[in-house]
Amino acid sequence: MSLVCSKNPIAIAVVTGDQYDREMLKAIPFLVALAAAVFAQDSAKDEAQIWNLEKAYWEYVKANDLEKYRALWREDFVGWPLVSSAPVRKSHITDWITANTSKNVKLQSFSIEQLAIRVTGDIAINHYRIKANWASSEGAEARIDTRGTWQIIGGMSAPVNANGQ
């Protein structure tokens, strides 16, 4: 007996226990591959967003745009910049820029090299090498995805050696 309540009948498959197990096992590799592909796309998108924010960071320094620069940092940030004798919080994150501009020293140009980015959930670590006209240094930052905006939550910088590394 069959009962159709629609113009477009729906097929329903009935499987027994053994058949169900085999069918489910066949689906698992497909689902894993699909999840991996989605994750890879999201990860690549996040990495591109992180890298674009890093380039914007240095453009803000070059333009002496302290408001946009400060907006990159999360309120509970703590990090240890190369120019500081101790770790600093967000309230002091622009001190190094204003210390330079007060002496009429301004970033004229820079080149930035992406070394590695790792996104894990809503946390990202970005390693890069920056060469600026007044100094060269290496840095790393940790960012967190805060409602669609990646903000810096920690970081460090270090001088480069004689080989520029």
C-alpha cells in the first residue's frame, strides 16, 4: 500500500542494520573531505585577511594614523615591543610612534615579508620580517577574531642579525 500526499512523491529508503553500517561507512570519507575543504577555504580566507591587516598596520605607521593603528589592538592587549624596556598594554601601544615623530623621524618606506601564519579557530599567529628605512626587525603577533574583526592580543619584536634574519 502506498500513500502519496504530494504531487512530487519522496522516495524513502529502508535499510537494515548491516546495510546501514556499510552505507554510513561509505559516507564518512566524503564528509571528512568536505569538512577539510571548507576548513581550508576558511583558513586561506582568514590568512589573507590577517596578512592584509598586517600590511595596513604598517601603512598606518607610515601615515602616522594613530587612531586606525590603535583600532587594530584589542583592549586587553599585552606585548613587548623592541623599543620598550618592559611589556606594554594598549594604552601605550603608540608610544614608539610618537617618540619617533616627536624627533621628526617618520617611516618613509618599508618592505614586509610573510614568514608564516597559523589560524586555529578564532586565534591567529602571524610571523613576518619587516625592513624599514630607520631599522630592520622581526616580529610576531597573535590575533583573535572578535565578531568578524581580527584584533591583536599579543606580540613581540626582535632585531635582525647581520644576515638580515
